[in-house]
Amino acid sequence: MIAESLHRTGLRSGHMHALSMGSVVLCIGLWIRAKTVDQSARGNAERRALFVGLWPPTLWLMGDSLRHLE
């Protein structure tokens, strides 16, 4: 149902796979940035990087679902 809705809006599997890889890069960037901030803000920055790190598998699987519709 969700995959069909995404497919109707024009999203394709390649788009979702690219977003997945982009979120990996964003996670790594946030993690590196977390190591450069002061100690008081480091915990929040690391949590932000870990949160973004949860996105890639979800986006990748959504792309796989869209591939089955193509």
C-alpha cells in the first residue's frame, strides 16, 4: 500500500536507494562533527548521528519494494 502510493507519486527504486546511501554519508558526517564539538554538546550530536543511522535500512527496503512494482 505504501509502496504503491510512493510509486504513484513518481518515486522509483533508484531514488530510494540513492536516499539510503545519502543518509549513510549524512550519518558519517554527523558522527565526525560530533567528535569536533565540545564535551557538553557531544552526547546530543552523537544521538543525532545514531538517529540518522537508522534511516538507511528503511529507505533501502522501501526501494526494494518499489523495485517489485516497476
